[in-house]
Amino acid sequence: MAASGSAVGLGNIWGFPTNAASNGGAAFLFTYLLLAFALAYPALMAELIIGRHARANSIAALQGISRGPKTRVFAIFVGGLGILTVSFILSFYAIVSGWMMAFFLDPIARLAGAEQLAGWLTTDGEWRNGLFMLGFMALTIHIIRAGVRDGIERWASRLMPMLIGILLLLIIYVLTLPGAMDGLRAYLVPDFSQIANPRLLVDAMGQAFFSLSLGVGTMLIYGSYISKRENLPVTGSLVALLDIGIAVIAGMLILPAMYVALAGGVEIFNPDGSLVAGPALIVSVLPELFGAMGPVGLFVALAFFLLMTIASLTSSISMLEVPVAFAVEYLGMARGRAAMLVGAGVAGISLLIVLNFDPLFDLVVNWATEVSQPLLGFFFCIFVAWIWRRDAVLAEITEGAPGAQSGLFWKIWPLYVKFVCPLAILVVFLQSWNW
Ligand code: PFF
């Protein structure tokens, strides 16, 4: 539940549908499904297996499976880059999650008749962005201080079922509104002329890596908390299936909602004819739609932004856990202190981005998700398939999955992480530099 909570986040409910919308609808969906199962799932398994074997933070874990002084240095580099990357991801994620919290409070302010406050909550500004980012970081730090069982696991298992419930209710409601079917068509009817577009491939891979929280050590550290009795290939498949499933289902909410907004007179296309994506979609198109729904719109908005806030929180705690686990295990810090200090550091970077939004926000997002994450995924594959001893890998998998060496997973996965994944990641990665 916790690992699914990490995977399911803004990337699923926001990133996936808008990526699909701007990349030919179902053409993106197909490519995404292919890449998620063929590339991201094997990479997820690599992280879970290393983590459960080592029972430690990413740097110590990679060092533990290293075979000589050179690979030990490489381990520090890969683990360290992961910790840095996840801290940067959290620094922009907390800003966007802060917007979700502000938009969640907006309907409450309206119901209470505080129109001026509602206006402030929904207007872009440094004070609003800064304060809500800090509020969101405080929540994240609070859960992480409570530890793995009482913090992460307890909250993930409370919040995830709530998230799925709200998502399904919203879909049912939106699909009854005029215009929704056009949105469903735009989402599910493929425009295959897009499939050869290199941008589509790069976007789909970036999306798959981001969505499964890969490369940065999150899944490794969560793997280290999984019991040896657990069947890892099954656990990993459930996490991947739930994550992919929720992304696909979220598309059935966001795209129909956009077309409902269109039917209600809201502009959903950019001047160049493409669908509005990115921040404008969630903070302007959807609120306009909710606003046009009359009183019921207040409750729909409340449910929607609660959904977004919950999805963000179960992901942000998994991000903060990576540097905190490192500080606790490696530097010997107390957990509460580590959560406060690391959290404050990330909030500091976040504040810098808030104050210099235009140059910094896109730069940090692109570097972390399109450059660093796929590269780290590549390094993880190298570690597990080329550096770690094959019999040790098998021994780890068969814990909790006796007989795994004669199963399908062991027949396909090792070859996959050894050749197919690194090569494919590299090809797609180089593409992104080409264009
Ligand atoms: N998987 C999360 C999402 O889809 O929103 C984002 C994420 C979480 C990325 C944790 C990286 C990470 F370590």
C-alpha cells in the first residue's frame, strides 16, 4: 500500500492524462502501457530486490552489492545522485501540492462567505505559493517523523482507499455531464500518426519512470522495509498494475472533464490548437468547470482537490524518506531531527524556486525527471545485472517466492535488466538530446 501510495501521485492524476492529451490520446496510452510493463516494471523490480536484500538506504545498499573499490565509488555516485534528485523532485512537488491544498480550501472559504480569502487562495502569488508549500512540507515532515509503521504505512493505508473511492465517484459524476463523451473519445481513439513522434516516446518514458517513482532510491528504501516472507515479483506487479491502472482511470476523469468544460464555454485549447496541459489545466480549466456547475461544483471541487492532496502526500512522504533514511542510517541522526533538518533543507530549495519561478521551475522539473531519473534507472539496471552476483539475486528473489527459479519471472527478467532495459533507456534518452 505504501509503495503504491508513492507511485500514485500527481503524476497519475495530472501528468498522465495531460501527456496523453497532448500526444495523440490512445497512441500515447499504448506506448505508455508498453514502456511501463517492458521497461519500468523490470526497473522497479531491480530497486525492490536490491533494497530488500540490503535492508539499508540507497548508498549503503549499492555499496553492499558492489564488488570492488571502483564499483563502491560508483555506488556512492549513483546513491548520492538519487538522494539529490529526489530532494529536487520534492522541492517542486511540494509547490504544486501546495496549490492543491489552496484550491481545496477555496470551496470551504466560499461556503463560509469569505470571498476575498477565496480569491487570494486561487490567485497565483509568491506569498500563497510559499505559505502553502511550507504547510505541505510540514505535513510531510510530521508523517515521516512518526516512522515507517506509525507514519508511512498507517497513512498510506488510510489515504489510498479514500483516493480510489473519490476518483471513482468523480468519474461517475463527470461522465453524466454533457460533452463528457467527446472527451472520452479524444482519450481513447488513437491518433497513430503520432506514434513515430520521438517526443511521444520520450514523454512516455519520462512519465513511466516518474509515475513508478524510479531511479531515486524510493522504491529501494521501501523494498528494504518489505518482509522476507513477501513474494517480491507479485508485490512489484501489484504496485505497477495499481499505478498504471489509476493513471489510465484518471484519464477517464480529466479528459471528459475538459470537454465538459468546453461544452460549458471554457477555452480548453491553446492558440496552436493543442489541449491546455500543465499547471493551467488544473488551476484554471478545472476550477472554471467547477465554478460553472453551481452549488454542486463546490463539493466536486472539494472532492477533487482533496483527491489531489492525498495523492501528493502519499508520494511526498516516500520522497522525504530517502534522504531521511540516509541521514538516520549513515550519519546516525535521530529520526525526528533528520526529518526536520532534511525537510527544512528541501523547503529552502522550494522557496528559492517559488521566488524565481520562471527560470527555475521548468529547469528543475526537466533536469530531475527527464535527465536524472532515466539515467539513474539505467545505472540501477547495470548494478543489478552486471555488478551484483547472479546467484545472490536469485537467492533474494526466492525468499518468499520458493520455486521462483523455474518461474516465468526468472526466465525473462534477468535478460531484460541486463540488455533490453539499459539499451532501451539509453536509446530513448539519446533521442531526448537530439531534438
Ligand atoms: N510517482 C509519483 C507520482 O506519480 O506523482 C512521483 C514520485 C514519487 C517521483 C516519489 C519520485 C519519487 F521518488
